[in-house]
Amino acid sequence: MNAAPADQIRLLDVQALDVRLSQIAHKRKSLPEHAELDSLSKDLTQLRDLLVAAQTEESDCAREQTKAEQDVDQVRQRSARDQQRLDSGAITSPKDLENLQREIASLAKRQGDLEDVVLEVMERRESAQERVAELTERVSSVQAKVDDATARRDAAYEELDRESASVGKEREVLSGSVPADLMKLYEKLREQQGGVGAARLYQRRCEGCHIELNITELNEVRAAAPDTVVRCENCRRILVRTSESGL
């Protein structure tokens, strides 16, 4: 394949732009905010799970407290009715009076036991409420950090995307000035060779594979016409000659 030396030099410029585009893409994928967000997201998920558990416990305690208070109220009402019957004087049988007094005493003990249950549940509920408040605050704090890291990542994305668009436009214009067959070969080699399809021959060394040409290879390059598209014998990339090639 033949191509004017100036076109081959422009190919190096295209290659430089492609390297820059690859660097931008790599930087976009490796922004420090990615690792930061991963870590924060794990923390946030864990905290939210703990918060749900605490809220569930608080809700369970609330229902348990309501039930215990209803039990106390029922016992209190029954005790009040019994006491009213006792005070009314309507019951004259000594045995019935004894049974009623025994029931009132039993209800008093039952009420005391139930009130102790209410106090114990209230303490657990208060502890759960404090836990909910603490976890809610921690979730909010971590969420704020997530929002901040997301904003910084998105700002970096925007800047890198602008740069990528600018470089991409420059690359489109420049590649359009390179002969189509040369660009086709370059694109094929770039895909095969890890993103580098053309390399400069600098001081007798291929800057693609960084191997110095032996004397036989150098003589072949020297003998090649200026418009001949030379390939590196080692990596097979397009080898572009310049005034610094050391020929």
C-alpha cells in the first residue's frame, strides 16, 4: 500500500486522538467516585435494613402496648364493678362477700402484673424509638454523602463527555483527510493491536511494540519509497517514518 508521507504523518495524529479518547473512556470508568458510591451504597443498604428492623420492632411494641393497656383497662373496669357491688350492700351472703373480696384482690394483683407488662413494653418501645431516630439520622447523613458523590461524579462525567465530544469531532475531521484505504488498514490494526494501529519509528525503535529494528529491517525501511506504507516486522503495526526515525 502507498500513501503520501503527509497522510502517514496525519495518521499519527489520528492515533494520538484515539489514544486520548481511550484515556478519557478509561478515566470515566475509573473515577474515584465510583468506589466511593459503591461503599456508600453498601452502608446505606445496611442502615436502611437496620432502620426497617427498628421500625418493625417499634411498631410491634406499639401494638403490644395497646393490647396490654386494653387488658389493664378491662381488669380495672371489672374490679370497679366488683367494688361497686361490694359497696352497694346488695350482697349479704358471707360466702358471696368472701368470694367477691377474693376476686377483687385477685383482680388487683392481675392489674398490677399487667401494669408491669405495660411499663416493660413502654421501655422497649422507647428504646426502639430512640434506635429509629438514631438510624434515621444516620441514613440521612449517608444519603447526603451519596448525593454529594453522585453530583461530583455527574460533574466529572459532563466534563469528560464534553472533552470526548471535542476530541471526537477533531478526530472525525482529521481522519476524513486520510486516504480511505489507509484508514481502513489502520482501523483493522487498531482493533487487533489493543487500540494502537500506527506507531512512529523513533531512533530505530517502533513506538508501538518498543522493539528496536535490526539492521536487516532498517535497510528494508531505508530502501522503501517515501510513499510506501511500512509495517513493523514484530507487531505488524503501520510504521510511520519521520525526521527522527534514525534512518
